[in-house]
Amino acid sequence: MATTEETEAVTDRAEQARVGARNRAPEQLAEAGREDENALSSRPAADSARRVAGHGVLATARRWWRQLTSMRTALLLLFLLAVAAAPGSLLPQYNLNSDKVDTYYQQHPTLAPILDKAGLFDVFSSPWFAAIYLLLFVSLVGCLTPRIRVHVRALRRTPPDAPRQLSRLRVHREYGVESEPAEAAKLAQKKLRGARFRSALRRHDDGSVTVSAEKGFLRETGNLLFHFSLVAVLVGVAYGAGYGWHGGRLIMQGADNGFCNTLQQYDEYSLGSRIKGSDLPPFCLTMTGFHASFQANGQPLHYSADMTYEVPGQGGSHRYNLSVNHPLRINGASVYLVGNGYSPVIRYTDRYGRTQTTTAPFIPQDGNFTSNGVALFPDANVDPKTGKRNVDLQMAFQGVFFPTTAKKGGQASTYPGLRDPGLMLFAYRGNTGTDAGIPHSVYTLDQSQIDNGQLKEVGKPRLLRPGQSWTLDDGTKVEFVGVKRWATLQIRRDPASRIMLIAGIAMLAGLLGSLSIRRRRIWFRFTPDGAGSAVSAGGLARNEYSGFADEFDRLVGAAGGPSRTPPAADAAEARSGPEGATQARSSAEGATQARGKD
């Protein structure tokens, strides 16, 4: 792969070859053309012995390595990485909000297991995603390492001497000054350095003095910075995957519903490959209150949770108002508020008069927080005389909660706030299946128990308001006591966040530099001419841009020359390039001489 510096160096040789074409033999021109063609080729530089290295293992490995470390392969892998990351933003992810994954399972029961097996609910931890970014990492490192060497050599190299025929360059001037070549050259070099050009002054045997200047090396520096920042991002991803961790927990309001940072208390968690459960920092959290505000149309305005937390060794409890995008930083971990909902408080009195109360989290189904959930009472109706539990008398209630109940008896809430809460309950009696040891969702009933008749519906569903009760056919009673709030917390530690931030800033800076900076070179040749000097100036932009001609004019003017090229030469140059400009200039000089003779 030909690097930017190598390409520019070869372009210099090609330009000088064209400028000095009339003074070189045809054989030399042919040889120079072949050298430039070979150097500008995108094929890896290799001698003839390496090109005919055969088909051995080493030769095959070398070919694959060159293919992997080519810029084309790096761009392809970068594109694949972007495509592979797309499902992470389109589909719910376990590491961000497992509740949304559960909701997706409920809405797409056939498709969700297939996507889960493919790792699309945990994209950034999947093996195929890791394989892509590891290949991209190797490709970028192998591609950029030789470019650094070339760039360092280019930075240390002095600007090349001026071409023999500066008048053949697209941007050029020819004029005279009254000072001697050495003095005029020092002035030009001073002005060029003032414009932050790297310059070199050379004296020649024929008495002429040349000044060579170049600027814009930061373009390649920015390009390298951008790509190495991308490598740093990949390193940060790998470091975070090894030493980071995260977990999710649904926590309900109340002092008796606290949470401590242990693996057993997480609803779901994921540890880095270098992290063990004992490495989690110790702290405990409790949600004492929750605040939510909405617009008139139901759009949320603000969510916040009143939290108290305790950290061993810091003495007592501390308070914090946790809100969206304002996480709690505690003992090296960050606690985020990612979701919320309602938890109806349901009290059941069994046939023996014993009362049980449960606060069941209901999962929102729409923007107005119409929520579904279940309340299970597997220990209900235990005979106090024998102390035995009859599994056929277990109770379960499936419910739909409406924060604001529709006045006409609709099946959905009309507003997300608690304006007129209502709870529609469906009562079931029988074996709930909780003793079978088979895991199932805590937010729905075991449908298999209903299908096989072990769990039967009792009576007709009933809509209850807070404080109302429903007496069932066996004399037992269920009461809707009230409503509490729950919140979903995402607790995580990402040690690579600072690396990612610095790499992102550096990537942006490198990209801006590589796009905005232009590489250009300017030459002056001062030749003795009587008491003064004849000056020939020319410029070459490695990356064409419209402002180079104006910049060249300013520098020539600062060095004591004219500010503009004669219009005739400009027009001829625009029509036919440097040769046309030279012809127009010759015609103008001939006309001037003719007028002088007349």
C-alpha cells in the first residue's frame, strides 16, 4: 500500500521530471517515468525475489498479511463494524435495559428467540462482533506502523530544491527586484517562515539562490491521529470488556425494598472477563420516593428518584436525587435511572382469615402506562390445624393497571399520571406452578398451568379502585390497597470511558485536520541580473483548493514581487495549462519589445 508521504514524494519527482523534460535525454525520461509509475502503484513494494517467492507457507502468510493490512481491507472491516453495530441501536439490549428485552419477547414470541441465539440482544459482547473489531485492530496497526516511519522521515527531510523551470508550474510569477540574490532570498525566507512554512535556502555555483518552502504536514499528522484514535477506541472497547461490569435491578419504593451490590440481588448482570463477583464495590441503595411530571398530552417532562445510599467506611447514609442523565457516582460505580412504573399493593385474605400483602411491579405497555402484571399467593389457604399447604388452593391474580381509568370503561389508561387509578383483576385458583422449580417470568402467569386445567379462573374480572375489595366465591377477599412506584436501575462500571472520551476528541481533531489542512510547496529562484535579481517563483498544491493562488499572491507580494499574474497569462493558463500560459507570456513580451522599437 502506497502511503500518503510516499505518494507525495513520488509526485514531487514526477513534477520535477516534467518541469525539466526539455533538458533530459529520452532514455532518462523513460526511466524516470517507470520509477514514478512503480512508486505510485498501490501494490506493496517488493523486489523481484519476493514477487517470485513461490507458494510456500511463508509466501502465503505474507500475502494474507499484506491483504489484511491494506487500507482497502481496513475500510471494509470498518464498514462491517458499522453494519454489525446497527442492531445494537435498533434492538433492545440486555446491558442497557433487560425489561425492554422481556417486552420484545412478549411482542415477538417467535422472532425473539432466534435473535437472542444470534446475539442480537447483546451485540457488543457477541463473539462475531469481537472478531470484527479484533481484525480491524490488527489491520489498522499493520497499516499505520509503516506510515509513521514514512511520515517521520518526511518531517525530518528538508524541502526539495526548486525545479529547473518554475514557469511550467500552474501557479508561478516572474519579476525583478533591485536587491542582490542573497539578500532577496533571505527576505523571502523570512516571510515564508512568518507564514509558518518550513523553508530551506540553497546557494548554487551559477550565483543563483533558491528558497524552498513547504507547509501542510499536519494533514498527514491529522490523518494518522484519526486512525490511531480509532485504534484507541478499539483498545478501550477491549479494556472495558475485560474490566468493566454492569447489572440491572428493579427496585421498589420503600425502606424494606433496599438493594445491596451483590450478584445475588441483581435481576441480570454481566461481568468482564477479568472481574469476579467479589470485585464488586460494596454499597446499598434504597428508593424513598419517586417524582414524575407529564405534559397535558401525556409526554413525560421529568423523572427523578429520591435515593439513600450507604458505603462502608463513609459513616451513615447519604441522600441523592437520581434523575435521567444525572447518575449517582458511588464507590467507583455509576447508577443510572433507566425506567419506571407502578406497583399496585394487593392484600388477600384467605378462607382461614390470614392476610397476605404483596407489592407487584406491573410493566407498562404504552405511553400512558397501561401496565400488566401478576400477584401470586402460593402460601394462601394453609390449614392452621395441620400446617399443610394445598397446592390446589393457591391464588393468583392477573391484572391490568390504569393510572387514569377511562370514564367509558376502556381497556387502556388515558394519562400516565395517577389521576384516577384503577386495577382490573382476573382471579385464578389452583396450582400456580411455583413449586415445580421451572423458571418463568414473574410478570405473567404460567400459561401451561392454565392450559392443563391446574389453574382455573374464578368468577368474572373486576375493576377496583384504591381501597375497594372483591369477595370471591369461597368467601376469600382481595383488596386494592394503593399504588407505589418502582424504578429500574442500571449499575455499571466502565473503566474505559475516559479512554473513549479522549480517543473521540482526538479522532475529531484528526479528522478536522486531515480535511481542512492542505499540503503545498513554494519555490523562489533569485538569479543575478545586473545590479538586482531576476526572480522566478512557483507553487504547487498537493491537494487542489481554490485559495492556493491567493495565498501564493500574498507571499510573492510580501517577498517584493507583483501581487497578480498578468491577465493574458491567467486566461491562457486556464484554457490550456502551463504551456498555454508560457506561449501567452512570450507573445506579451514580444509585443512589448515591438512597441519599444517603434
